[in-house]
Amino acid sequence: MGFEQEDTDAAKNLRISEWFKEMSDAVNVKYAKMGAEALYELALGHYHGDGATQDFDEAFSLMMQSAEKGYAAAQNSVAVMHENGYGTEVNLVKAVEFYLKAVGQGDPCAQVNLGTMFNAGEGVVQDYAEAVRLTRLAVRQGDYYATYNLGTFYEKGEGVQQDYAQAVECYRIAASHGLDGAQFRLGVMYYNGTGVEEDMAEAVKWFWLAADQGNEEAQEMLDKMDL
């Protein structure tokens, strides 16, 4: 009786295993037939938990399939996941590889992200000039994160001649499009009178806008000013 039960359980487990394999094969065939953009959108759903259970492993698998079909946005996302260890091990070499693929197709997000890696010397030899070059490519496409980053380069003199006035203009453009980091830095420039006339009212305005988006540094400045 005991052996029969064991055989029954073993047969049941085998059938379940075979069923899962069949389902997995069917799903893989379905994904293989999907277009790159559809795979990308499905991957985003799993990544953000939007319309699907949040699952970084599944998101990475789908994003990779889209990237292998040549979809630039997916190549950038695969790079981000390699860089941060979402759904896969951290691998900066792979991150750079996929950023380069997306950059080769003119993807502005990849230009910004790879520029950031060159600026920090992460996964690549630090190269401020290359960071600026990539960032400017994204700026020309209207990417405001790139405009903000370019502002930091001008403020610090990294890859460009230090130019506080130019930094202010970059921050102003990015800040006007809602980037809290740019709003904070613009507030600091007004607070210190760097690259612009000192103006506490303007400083406070930009600190408030940044703080309302959860920027802790901006909130610290407001607390420092007893506001």
C-alpha cells in the first residue's frame, strides 16, 4: 500500500512537472513571436508591478529578449538592470556593453547613463571629456536629465571649463521641467550668489519646489533658513 502511494505521488509529481514544462515551452514560444516593443512593455509591467506581479527576474528575461531583437530602450534597461543588480547579478562590464548598443542607436537615456559612468569611472576608465560628449548628445535630443548633468559638469569644471553662469542656465532649464535635483542646485546658486546675483527669495522658491518632491537636501536648506 505504501509503495503504491509513493508510486502514485511520484507519477503525480511527474505529471505536474511535465505540465509546467509544457506551459513554459508554450509561453517561450509565445514570447518568441512577440515584437520587441511588446516584449519591452511587458517587461516594464513586471519591473514596476504595473498590471502584473512585480518580478525583476521575469522583467530581466523579457527585457533581454527585447534587447536581443535590437530595441534600443530595452538595451538601455538591460544595462540599468546589470548596473544595479535588478533581476541579475551586478555586472558593470555588461552594463557598459548594452549602454553602448543603445547609444549606437541614439538612445538619449543610454547617452545620459553611459555619460554618468564615464564621469564616475564606473565600469570604464574615468573620462570627463567622454562624459560631456555623451551628455551633450542627449541634451540635443531634449533630455532634461542630461541638461541637469551638464550643469553639474560646468559647476565643477569636469570635462569643460568651469562656468558658473552656464551651470545656472542648465539648472534653470532642467528645473523648469520639474527635476528636483536641478531645482535644489539652482536654489543653492541663488543662495550663494554663484553665477547669478544673490537672491534669497529665488533661492527659497526653488528649495520649496524641490522639497515638495521629497528632495532632502532642499528641505535641510529650508530648515537651516528656519522656513
